[in-house]
Amino acid sequence: MPTFIGRGASIGHDVLTGVDFGSDRFEMNSLAPLPSAIDTAITTGHLDAATFDSDLSTDVFAGNLGAGHAVLFTADSGDFAGHTFLIVDINFIAGYQNGSDLVIDVTGYAGALATGDFI
């Protein structure tokens, strides 16, 4: 069972291929909280490289990423159309905040994301 240690945020996000939420785990930094819930996947939104953070803030807002939660976001337009990102709120402020939340491109993942995927 592979364990991934994520450190990415913003346009410098991590990219992981072949992720299987059924067997892979994300090891969180000891200072970062484990997600307490998985929010409903976001399947629409615009995401461009030049406006990455502002686009994520618009698409992954407080109404669809709770404080201390994780969510999968799939852009349907822009440079990253078709890419799926795992966003983990680690600053206990709902919604995406640049430099404060974890962003991992997990495009092509398998399985269903669960809180048990984080250790």
C-alpha cells in the first residue's frame, strides 16, 4: 500500500498518477489536521494556469469545501479541463485559500475518496 506525502499548493501543486483511493494513503504533516469529512465532488468550474488560485477560490468556495474537509474538484473548462484535484482544507477556514490548503492533481484516480485515506 503506497503512502504519499503531499506538500503542494497553488500552481506548484503535486501531481500523482495511478492513485487508488481503495489502497493508497495520504500521509499528512503532523501539523496538518486529518480531514474530518469528504464533501460532495465539484464537477464544474474553470481552471487556468495563469489564474489558478483565483479560479480555485471561485470554484472551491466555503459552500462546497467545509473547514477541515477534503473535496475532489474536476475542472470542465480552462487549461486544466478534465483534470481532477484533491483539495484538503488544512487551515480550518472553509473554501480554498492559496498557500494554506493542499492541492494534488489526481487525474485518473480509482476508487472512492474517504477520510480513512488520510493518515
